[in-house]
Amino acid sequence: MDIIDLTVEDNTGETQSVFNDGPTGSISMPEEMLDDAEQENLSVYLRVRPFSKEELSDNEDQSCVVTEDSQTVVLHAPKGSATMKSSERGIGLSHHKFTFSKIFGPETKQADFFEGTIKSHVSDYLAGQNALIFTYGVTSSGKTYTVHGSTKEPGLLPHALSAIFQHIRGRQYEGMDLKPYRGSDAQKLGPDQVKQERVTKAAILKEEGESKRKSSTSSIRSSRRSRSSSSSSISSLSAFSEQTELGSTPVEPDGSQFALWVAYYEIYNEYVYDLLQPPSFSRSSRRAALRVCEDSTGHTYVRDIKWINIQNLEEACKLLRFGNKHRSAASTKMNQSSSRSHSIFTMKLMKIDGATVERISEFSLCDLAGSERCNKAKTFGERLKEAGNINNSLFILGKCIAALRNNQTDSRMKSGYIPFRESKLTKIFQNTFCGDGRTSMIVNIQPCASTYDETLHVMKFSAIASQVVQVPLSESLESLAPCLVGPDGKPLLRMESVRSDDELLDEEDEVDMSILPQEDLLITSENLRAKLMAERRKNLVQEIEIRKEMGDAMLKLMIESEELHRRKMAELKESYQERMDQTFELYRDAVKEHAYQSAMNRIEDHYVPIDEFIDEQEKVETLTRKVSQLESNQLSRTGQPPIPTLDTSCQTENGTHQATQREEADAERHKQLYMQKCAVEDMCVDKQRLIVSLEKQLATLNESLQLVRSTFADESAKAEALQMKVDEQAKHTDDLLLINGNQDKEIASLKQEIARLSSETVAVQPKPKRGLLANIKLSVTSPRKGPLGRTLRKTVSQRSTKKLSN
């Protein structure tokens, strides 16, 4: 899995990378934002890690990162990197320039880094403003050292805690009956709940004290071991002097007190786990995953997270050491102690006046896990799954930042969707990114030549983040005090003067209702009723339009998804058909080739041309006839009786000798012919055997072809089943279209009803107001007794009752 590379769509609809290089390799901003960028843009700080001895010995120092000034850095691609190879082919540049809020070199001390980065955030946090700080970079770039530091050089978190306790010293709220609740509210705890909070805190501190004494003999598992650097730095918190001063922090009134509550949790494989939750001793039990929820005001929070009230740095030291002990870490090729999760340390400072919580400010410091290339880190198995989840959450973070930048830079386009809910990390930070507090990003890089391509991706990501404009919330939303709830979670009262419904009326409607006559009260009531009906009608129309838009969008999305699924099914069916045809052709060609090769191998040693075979066969037949003729001649000779004479005895002996020689020659020739005949018969037998073996091979090939045909039939049946599913889904889509049509009819009928109600409301006209003299005249001239007077009074009372009922 590679480092993230974000893409968005430009105004023309074409997809392009959000890491677009300008003419000189730098990221440029629109001209209309240059005036406010220095004050309102998200602060991005760069910190360069120094080389280690091993890196210097491996020739990693090739001047890849060059700092021009306190805000500008230039990256030079080394030889052999992917960036240099692309630039040599004419794709991209070999030099890139980036601008940051401030750049800190390898020689920067931790105290100086705190002064130049988050000291102002801590001051704003103490003044009541929320803050979010997160570190970003590849693995082994120094993120954890920046947050926690070492024994001699404490990091950002120890300095921030020191500054906070220095500010609230002597004004700490000793009681633990006021506790943060959900997103931005407070809870009033009962005596039993306060006792439980104290017991939980004491148990964690006691357990950490015992584990510290036994740490020299205990072994830590490789997949869940704590990090040595953070543990050593946190253990030094108790000895860290509280000398960090915040000169710009406003002085609070003497009567106000402060209570500091902290929570520590991690996001591991897209699950949220509480690091301050004591682990279970059972091996079978697993850690409980927490949910990320929203309260009634839209603030996100982690449900059932454990909040601990701390009073000094020593308690903070123990809590952090306890949490880091349970944080997920493992060893990879690039880092001996690599974080496998995003850890978030959150502090909520409650300003208390008596028994009233005036405000709650939140400060979060997030140590993001490092992005990594799995082929370089040599991760596999569980480590590979962890790396995939880490890179995916960082990718979604980049998408959210790019979407924020695009929505703010191009005012002509409608604000696009920001995928905060696609990851737990971005969902938790949604409020801060949307203006509820200040956000800063700390980029850590290592200037090694072997990791140049990963460093370049990180720098491009930070360039996108530096263009995000932080738009603060309105003053009315910022001035809202937290809601106080009771021990049972039900709200008690609101801690600020909220305007009532009467105060929300316009000034022309704010009249003294006590001096108006009855008819004026009726007219005022009618006007208010008309306004209420108009407002309800407006809300109803707006709700109908919203529902219709959502229904149309959902239907369009379903149709597009159905069409895409249908296209994929057709393409899949065609690809399967092509694969089957190709497989069938390959089998057929292989069978032919195998049959031909086998036949050639078997007969090439015994191959006899047909002409030679016919000639030999004719010779055999000729010799056979000669043998038959000689046998007949021999028989004829032996059948004649000899006629011996005295005169011819010598001739007879000579003839007998010649006949004997001829018989011997004929026998020898007959023997040779018989041997040739046997050889020919053997050749015929061998050829017959070859024919039988070829017939067996042909039978085997026929069976293979039959198997291929059956496999093809099965695949065709599967394709038909998939087509049937597609048809069913199309039918389901038609049903949805029918339902949508019925809903459109209902909407039309509702609109007609609204129009009818509007016409009836307009038709009712208020009764004209009578003056004081007219009322006196009417009361004087009307008879006080008799049926006529009672009828008039009854008519007037009926009219008044009817108006009031309306």
C-alpha cells in the first residue's frame, strides 16, 4: 500500500491531482485570498529531523532538503528516486519549493519549538477558545518525539501542561462534582458519583505506581508494547519545572476557579479504544470499542470515554504513562517502535464561578500514525492490515482538507460534500475544522535520500492544508455557555441568558398588551396566527422540497448504481465468454499438438516410405514364388526312379553332386527369404501396436473435450443466473419509480391543500376597529332590558367567542 495521493475534479470536470505543481514546483493560491491568508489560513509548521549515525554511514545525506529562510524550503530529487526518473522522462520537476508558517531545523530545541508553534494556542485555550494540534509525517520522522519529547528535552505536551498548571495555580476547583458531559455540556454529579470518580482515579494512579516499580522485570509484548521514548519523557514530567509563562493570557477574576479534565484514547484499525480504561485480566475478553456520536448541538464526542480530573503534573505523568502502556505499537523495518494507531490526548478546562460553569474550552493534541510504503517497511499479516487502515484514514483526512480548500477558493461553485464521516479521525475533528476553534498542523520530515518520494507527498499534503481558511463561528454561537445536566443526564438549566420567543419578535410587534381593548387583542391574535401559519407553510414547503430533492438524488443514485451494475454484469459475462472461448481454443490446439508430436515421436524411428515398402513387398512375393517353384521342382526330381547303367555311372555321380549343390543353394536362399518375411511381419505388428496406442490417445482427448464442454455449460448457466438477478433488480427499480410517482402525486395534493389554506386565510378579514365614542354610543342607545337587548348582547358574545376559537 502506497502513500496517499489525492485527486479532485476541477471546474471543467476533469480529474487532476490536488498536488499540482506550479511553473516552479510551488503551490500557488488565488489572488482574492492573498490579503487574508496570513491571518486566517491554517497554520502549518515544518520540523526537520536530524540524521542518525546509521543514516550518515549509509550516505543518506545528499542535500535533498534545503532551507532557504524561516518560511521557505526547497526539495531536490536525488538520483535513483522516482521523482528524478519522472523528471528525466519529461514528467514533473526535480525541484519543488514549499512555504510554511515557520520552519524549524534539526538543531531546534523543544522549548523553542513550543514557543514558536503552540504557545499562542495554549493562551487562547486558557481564554476559552478550542484548539487542535496534530502531527503528520511518514513513519520514523520524529512525530512522537515532538509530542512527548525525551527525559532531557520534554515535548509539546509537557510544556502545554506546565503552562496550564502555571496559569490556574491557586485557583483550582477542588471538588469533582462538575464534569464534562458529551460534546460541550457539563454534568452535576451526585455524592455517589463523585466517590466513584475518586475511586477510579486512585485505582489508575495506584496501578501505574505499582507497574513503575515492576517495570524493570516485566516484559512487554511486541504488538502492544509502549514506546520507550514517550515513556521516558513522560516519566520526567514530575520533575519538569512549571516555568512556562504565557504573557498574553488574560488575567481572570479572583472569584473564578478552574477544573482540568483529561481523556486519552486511540483510533486503531478504525476502532476507538480508551487508553485510560484498566485492561481485563481475562485472555478471552477483548477491549471495548467506543462509538463516536453527536449531541443535540451537532458537536461530536466519544461516547462512554473516561474523563479524569487532574490537579498537578505528577498525576498527569502517571495518566500519560498508563495510557502509553496500552497504546498499539509494533516493530517494522523502518522503525523499531512504530505507532500503529492515532493517539489523541484531550484536555477540557472548565471555568467555574461558584456552582455555575461559565465556559468549557477543549485542547486536543493528536499524534497521527506515520504513513508508510509496505514494500519498504516489509509489513505483512497484521502489520499490513494496520498499515492499510492508517493510510486509508490519512487519505480521507487529505480528501477533507482538499474539499475544504476547494469550497473556500472557488466562490462561484456550490459548496461540495466534505467526507468527514468516512473515517473516525475526521469525524472527531469535524467541529474544529469547521470553525469551532483553531487548528494547526505540525509536519515532521526526515531528510533522507531513500525516503525522498514519501517526503515529497507529505510536503504536497501540507501545501494543500496551508491554503485552508479557518472561518470562526458567529459570536452568538461562541457566546453560548454549556448546558448543565443532572446526575441522571437530564438538563437542569442553561447557564446564560437565552432570548425568549417574545424577544425574537420584531420591534414593530413588541407592544404593551395590557392597555389594548378586546378587539385589538383579537386582531393581534389573528395577525400572530397568520404569521404562524405562514411560517408553518414556509417550513412545510421547504421540507417538501428537501424531501423531494433527497428522493430524486437517491433515486438517481440508485439508477446510476443499477446501470453501473448492469454494465459490469454484461462486461463480466463477455469476459467470461471470451475466456471460455480462449480456453477451448487452447485445449483444442494443445490436443492437436500433443497428438501430432506423440505420433511423430513414435514413428520417426520406424518410418518406412511407401515406395520402399511396396518394393520390398514385391521382392518378398517374387522370392515366395521362386521358393514355391523350387520346392515343386525338387519334389518332381525326387519322385522319378533312377536308371543306372554301367556306361553312364560317372555322369550320374556328377549330376548328383551338382543337384546336391543346387539344393544347398536353394535351401540357403529359402532361409534368407524366410528371415525377411519374419522381419516384415514384425514391422506390421509394431505398426498395429502404434495404431492401437493412437486410438487410445484419441479417446483420452475426446474425454477432455467433453469435460471442457461441460465446464462451458456450467459457466453459461451461471451467466444466465446473473442475468436473472439483473432482471429482478431492474424490476425492483421500476417499483421504486412507481412509488416515487405516487409520492409526487401526494406532494401535489399537499401543495393544493396548502394553496387552499392560503386562500382561506386571506379570505378571513379582521373586523374593523371601533373607536371609543362608537362603543359609548352603542352602549347608551342599546336597550338594557327586553328580548332585543339580550339578542344584541348574545350576538356580540357569539362573535367574540367565534374569533377567539379561530
